[in-house]
Amino acid sequence: MEVILKQDVQGLGYKNDIVKVKAGYGNNYLIPNGFALIANDSNKRLVNENIRQAAHKAAKLKQDAEALAAKIGDVTLEIKTKAGESGKIFGAVTALQIADALKAKGFDVDRKKVILKDAPKQLGSYAVTLDLHKEVKHEVKFNVVGE
């Protein structure tokens, strides 16, 4: 089954992408929750017209994301957390903590844009990917240190 995404769905695609999904996923989750439309001819024409009209706005968003990635550059964040004597931290470092550390440095990045593959549970150095735009990804290094 082909559907047209009405908004970004993590792990599936971005707004206005035409993606193939299993019928149950499309009919029982994506379409009823308003995340997608059935990809028939009329909906495809409508989406293509919307894309054409929004091309200028999309170029500006991409340019802003590239500017933010350049501004962030090679900054290294420091996340303070409680840890045991062996270096194991209590809990894990979350995307919210990383977004707050970026905000403290003066970069306004939404926590949903922070992609953690697996949450760090030890003190040390790690890297995280920021999904700033469909075509702009930026890697940020951070150190987890004990309080």
C-alpha cells in the first residue's frame, strides 16, 4: 500500500513523501491518526501542487538548518549527571538533557531533533546526531561527567 505522509514520521519518512507500508499499518494507524493519505492520483496531484508552492519556503528552511549546523560546528557539550564509583551513571542521558545543554550554549534545537541511537549509561565521550532538516544532519560530541 502506498501512502503520502502528511507530517514527518520518524523511521518512515518526511512530510509529502510517498512511501510503501503494509496495509494494516496504513489503514489502522497512519490514516486514522492523520499522519498519511492514501496515494491515489488526485491526492498525488494535490501534494505535487503543494510541493511546488512550498518550494521557496522549503529552500529557506534548509538554508536555516544549514546555518544552524554551521553555527553549532564542532562544539562539545558537557552533560553532568550522578554516577557511581565504577563510572556507571544513575539512569541514562536523554535527548532532553542534550537539547537543554545545546540551549545553554545558545542553540535552540528541539529535543525531537536529537537522535540517540542508544542512551549512554557510562561516563565518557559520545556522539549524537541532530536531524535539523530532511537533508541536513549534524553530529555533535558530548562528554558525560559525574557531578
